[in-house]
Amino acid sequence: MKKQNTKTSKYKTEWDLSSLFKSDNDPRMAKERKIIEKETNKFVKKWKNRTDYLKKPALLKQALDDYEYWFRLYGYDGDEGYYLGLRLDLDQGNSSLKAKYNKWEEFFQKIGNEMEFFVLSLGKIDKKDQKKFLQDKKLEDYKHFLEKIFRRSEYFLSEPEEKILNLVHKTSHENWTTMLSGFLAKEEREVLSLNGKIVNRNFSEIIGLLNSKNKRVRDSAAKAFNEILEKYSSVAEAEINSVLENKKTIDVLRKMPYSDYSRHLADDMDSEIVKTIVGVISARFNISRRFYRLKAKMMGVDRLEYHERNIDLGNMSGKYTYKKSVNLVAHALEDADRQFADIFHSFLKNGQIDFYPKTGKKGGGYCAYNSITSPVYILLNHNNELSDVQALAHEMGHAINDELMREKQNALNFGTPLSTAESASTFMEDLVLEKILESADDELVLSIMMKRVGDGISAIHRQAAFYLLEAELHETFNKKGYVSKKEIGKMFQRHMVAYMGSSVKQSPGSENWWLYIGHLRRFFYNYQYATGMLIASSLRRSTKEDPRFIEKVKEFLSAGSSDSPKNIFKKLGINIADRKFWDKGLDEMEKWLKEAEKLAKKLGKI
């Protein structure tokens, strides 16, 4: 197969949001609001004051078609909200943008509340009629959408109550978490650079320096990072307790049986499956402990400092510049499937990836989408490290997933349960690592094997530890009514020790590292990274055994939320309810670790 010529000079490294709006004051924003109001009023007028569609399949099909059309155009936040949210992530301290975004949210919340009646009405369909509707061919395209609503309907409140919860979510949850992340993003500190000079770095850059191979540089970055976290620890205490209280209140109102049940409902996962996944992983924390013991030996120390646990070992073939990173990802994707590479090139050409860190920009990385008709955007903070290449591949996995869904699904099935989303991203990461390994010598193979296992530990064992931490945190809060930062810090360190073992110090300052973990505020989100990596490993094994299996992978990526994760994977021959499946994935990780240990001995590293 002929390779595409990747000329990075023709690509954009910053977002081009002009396909949404030309500027923060684009007059099209006001026009969009008027259209949204018009279409919303049209839908409400047609369907709100009637119940016949709740009894007749043909009428329900009409109502769902109309709802799908509305959702197709406006998605989760409307184009204006989507645009302003993206702009804010590039400039978190911009008060003018915050004001605009707040006014938009106020507007769209009102619109959402106008539409709230529809899903609540579907939840009131008689159980006998539910079965009849789910079997009706006319409603086949909306079958799983209805199944999810019927499952959740037991926990619906009245329409006025649901509207109130929608209105207070921002003040009771989002404002708190945005406040904390905004404070962190604005911080800068003087730290040691590789050339031995003291330089000013922003928060995202400091995070990148924590993994520097130069011990003086990473220690300097860790000191700065810990200072920032300590500065905001009291703020974070108030923040986390506020969002915990809000969640508890909602759970009580909805009569949720336990704290993580709402997450399982949202993820379309059976609670027993989640319990099995976390249980299998935590029972094999010996793998992660063994890994950190090996890493400490290879670094010539008895114990790693807490901030050193993710350092890349060995020579990783130099810096992974923008050009090198783009070429690696492009070739890896093209080897797997030409369509994957075509999607990647289109993102680069169209300015759908924002690459570099800057002051005020949100840290980390993500892939964002709004509606089935709006473009997908990727945020990165590229620091020329191998982990940044993986981040690019990871987020492109999400993007490819989104683009394939767009081809096959209606707007109500455009979206992925998190368990399937992380499978796509991790699958693409594996492709890139394998591409690098093709021309690697033993030294580089060892370095990459250690990184591969380390990333697996972070995605599987660490996330299971986070899940168990959250379970204890919610249980403690629900019993006591408040949890101090000191208690949270001890709790955090205890769960980190559980999976890291004694080869990693819980260094002074590590008790505050829970502050910047945004996923802890999304409540029980973390286990999905574990499922994603273990399932991706299974998919990759299958494609190696038979390259034609990539078509099955593409079917899975295009499935969206048209069925439950359990059924989607069943079609691929995967039974995610079977603990043996998860153990098999962990067996493979243990095999990688054994290979790394063997190679380390061969090369005299231990």
C-alpha cells in the first residue's frame, strides 16, 4: 500500500473554530438562538400536551424522528455553547468569555428544560407497552435509546423537580470544579530547566517536567507542583465536599441504591460487571507492585519518589517533535486502515487539533464533540515526549470513533458509553507503540516495554485504585457529612500504596495529588480506562491473528450507543461478564512484565 506523503508544514497546530463561529462576537450566534427557540417551541407545541404517542408505535416513531432532528442540530450544548466552551479551555482566565458562556448556559438550560418533558414522558410508558414498542420494527432504530430510558425511568423525578436539578447543577457542581481547575491553570512557578537555568513555567508545563530524566529538573518541578497543590488544598476541600454533598442529595432524591449506581446507569453497564472488573484487577495488584519494584531497581534506588513513578527509562530515540509525532501516528493508522489515516489527515488540515501548552490553557488532553453535525476537536499539551505521541494517538482514537459513528448512527445513538470509548483510544495507542517497536534495538525495546507496562498499570491498576478510593470517599462523606483534606490525603495515599506497593514512596506532598484529578469529580468514571485497555488488548490480539478482523473493529467503532456495551462486545465474541476475560487481559500484561524483566537482566539493568 502506498504511503501518504505527510508534509506537516501544511497542517495547523491550533484550533480553527471558524466552522462554528468566526469570532467571540459572531452575529450568527444571535441567529442560532432564534432558530433554536423556534425549533424548540415547534417541538413542544406539537408533542407536550398529548399522550397518544405513548400508546401507538407509529406516532411514537414520528415523535422520536422529530426529537432526533432537534438533537441532530443542537446536540448537547448548541454550537454557541460548544464554541465558547472550547475557547474557554484555551483561555481559562478570560472573564469576558466566562460571562458569555454563563449567559449561553442560562439560555440553553432553559431550552433543555423546555424539552425535558419528552424523555420523562417516555419513562411513563406502561411496562406492557414498553415490551411491545421494543419489539416493533418501526421503532428498531430507536430500540436501545428506549431501553435505556425505560431502565432509568425508575429513578426519574417529576418534571418540575428535574428542571430544578438542571438549573442548580452549574452552581452546585460545575462552578466548583471549574473554579479549582481555573485556579490551577493560572499558576506559574520558577523551575529548573534542562540547560540549568531557572525559568518560569505554567502549570501544564510543570506537569510535563515531572517526568524529566534529569533528576534535578523533575525534583524542581515536583517542588513547584506540590507548592501549587498545597496552596489550593483548603479550596479543594471545600470544593470536593460541596460536590459530594450535591451528589448525595440527588442520590437520595432519586432513591439510588448506592453511590456508584448512577454511573452504571449512565454507562449502560450492569453493576455486577463493574464489580467483577474492579474485583479482578484489585486481586492482581501484585502485578503493579512487581512493576514498580523492577523500575526502582532499574533506576538504582530502593524506592521511587512519588513523582518519579512515570519516568520513561532509557533512550526513547530523542525528542518526539510535532513533525515526528504526526508522522508516527499517520503511518501507524495507515498500516491498520486507510480510513483511519484519512480521518487523521483531515483533522490536521482543518485545524481540529490544538497541540501546544500555553498559560491559561486547560491541562491534559481530550476529544470533544457536541452534535452529529458539528466538528470534533482535540486538545493536547504536546511537550515532545513519547507520552505526547501516545496522547495524540489516544485522542485520535476517540475522534475516529466519533467519525465512524457519524456515518452509521442517528443523532440519538451518536455517542459512546465510556467503556467502549476508551477501547477505541487505547487500541490506537497500541498501534503507535508497535510501529515504534518495528525498528527498535534491545535497549529501545526495553524502554518501550517498560513504558507499555507502566501505561497499562496507570490505566488499569491505578484506575481501579481510584474507583475504590471514590467508594470509600463517598461512603465516608455519607456517614460523616464532611471529609477534611487531611482525611482525604490519608485515604488517597492508602489506596495508592495498595496498588504501588512499598517500592514507591508516598513522598511529602503526594497527599494532595487528588486535587488535580478531574475524573474524581465525574464520580466513578475511572474504571472505564481499565475496561478500555483490557478490551483494546483483546481487539489488538484478534487483528494480529487475522488482519481482516479490522473490519469487525470498525463495526464496533461505528456502533455508538445503538446497543449495550455487553451486547456490542458479544458480537465480537467477547463476554465482558466473564471474569476469565479480564484475567486473560491481565495475564497478557504480566507476560509483558516478564519479558521486560528478562530483557533487563540480559542488558545488565538489574
